[in-house]
Amino acid sequence: MIRRPELGTLSMGGEADLAVLEMQEADTGFVDSGLARMRGTRRLECVLTMRAGDVVWDPTGLTCPDWETAGQYGVL
């Protein structure tokens, strides 16, 4: 679609680089390069990022086991 085949592919065995975004309804603002603010009512927030199949951003633990079922583990 964007005519940049080197940027990604969907194929069996390919590396997984992805971002999961969540649409949020909220009073928010967006700042442009001239530092002017535009008001908005919706924003996208990244809730998970993977690079080469490894999780590199998971602020809410989407890929972690639930605490109740995690079993024995050490204290950090």
C-alpha cells in the first residue's frame, strides 16, 4: 500500500514488529511543530510494542500471567 516492501511483510517465519494501539475518548491536546495546540476528544495510546518477536513495551502487562496464577516467583 505504501510501496515500501523493505518496511515489513506478513509472512510465515517473518520477524514480528508491531504496535498495538488503543483508541481513548478523552479531552486532550496535540502540539504542532510551531508549539500551537489543537484540542481533541480522542487519542491513540500504544499499549504493546514488539520488535523482532520480542515484547519491548508492555506498560500494563498484557503479555504477563495474571498475578493469581503466576505461581512461585522471587522478589526483585
